[in-house]
Amino acid sequence: MTAVKITEDMLLSEIFTLVPEARELLRGVGFSRIEELEIEDVICDKLTLRGFFRLMNVDGQRAGEILREIQLIYNKRLEEA
């Protein structure tokens, strides 16, 4: 498996493919609302992580923490492979 740097410019669909656990992290900052509205199939293919953070009014510090956590989960999975 090739290492990938997770960035805010990646589509949510790309992130969820690489790190399925990211969905749970994002639920805490508003992704659950997208799921409730049943629009995730449309949103995930068009919205970047940065766009999601803006849409949900996630402050920069919290966004950075979430991004780092997603990268850590991905790196751990990569090491285990």
C-alpha cells in the first residue's frame, strides 16, 4: 500500500475510502446531519474536507485536530498492512 497524505483538499468520498473511521470523526462535527437528510451520496463525491469544515462552521483548530486524527488512523492502518 502506498502512503497518502490526507489533506483538506481531498473529497470526502476519497477520505472515506482510505479511512472509513473518518466518517465517525466527522459525525461529531455535523456529518450526522448530512446522513439524516440522506444526501451523503451526492455530497461526498463533490465536497472536500475543507468545504465540509466551512459548511459546518468547524473552527480552524478543531479542523486541524480532526485532520491529524484521520492521518494517524491512516498511518496506523498502513503500518499494519
